[in-house]
Amino acid sequence: MDEKDIKLISLLVEDSRKTLHELANELGLSVSSIHKRIRKLEKDVIERYTVILNPEKFNQITAFLLVSVSEPKKLLESLNSIPEVVELYQTFGNFNFLLKIRGGGIEEISEITNRISSMEGVLMVECIVATKRIKETAWKPEVVK
């Protein structure tokens, strides 16, 4: 992966709807070169294309759960299968997992938290409810200048 690939990734993260022609113009490459680079990046580093929605427009609130378990490997599949879990990370420290969940209100967040707390092997769950979303973006690699 070279500097042009990194710049191409950054452009796609900012707006994945840009045409091959627009990307080629911005990077000073041919359309066929951009197409080849994108296909290679799709095999190696691009997992999927998506949109970022405003959860407030769907009356959704966000919460983060810190989860401590006795056997992380046993619970990973169960946690991963919960539809309200939109992000799941394995962590170091007192907690094994960090979950980002979305629900239609405090009651739903509480129900999800209770469901996870009652899973066999769960030792502790700490819930942090976000009161306002200030920033949510897709990560992109830094372009070397």
C-alpha cells in the first residue's frame, strides 16, 4: 500500500459515492488505475461500504456497556449475535468487552443491559448512557504529507 492508496482510502471514507472519474482527477491517476487500486483495497482492507445515520432521527439513544466475563471466548458469540450491539470490542483491564448499543429509550437500554447481565459467565456490566452525540465518523488513515 502506497501513499496514493492511503489518499484513495481517505477520499472513499469521506464520500464513498465519488465516481472513479472524480477519484482519478483528485489523485492525478487514470480511471483504470483507480479501479484496479479499489479492487485490490476491497480484497485487502475495505470491509464494506456503508452510511452513517443520525440515530436521533430514529429516536435511538446510544449506550456503552463495559462487560467483565469469566470466559471471554464462550460469551463472544452470544454478545456478537445481539442485534442492538452495533460495535463490539475486546479490551484489556478490568473489563473484557466494550459494547456500543442502540435502543429506543432508557427502558430498552435497561432491558438489553439486564439481558447481558444475566448471561452465564457475566461477572459485571457497567452501563454508560450517552446524552448527546457530538461526533461519529468512520476512521481513516492519516495521509503522509
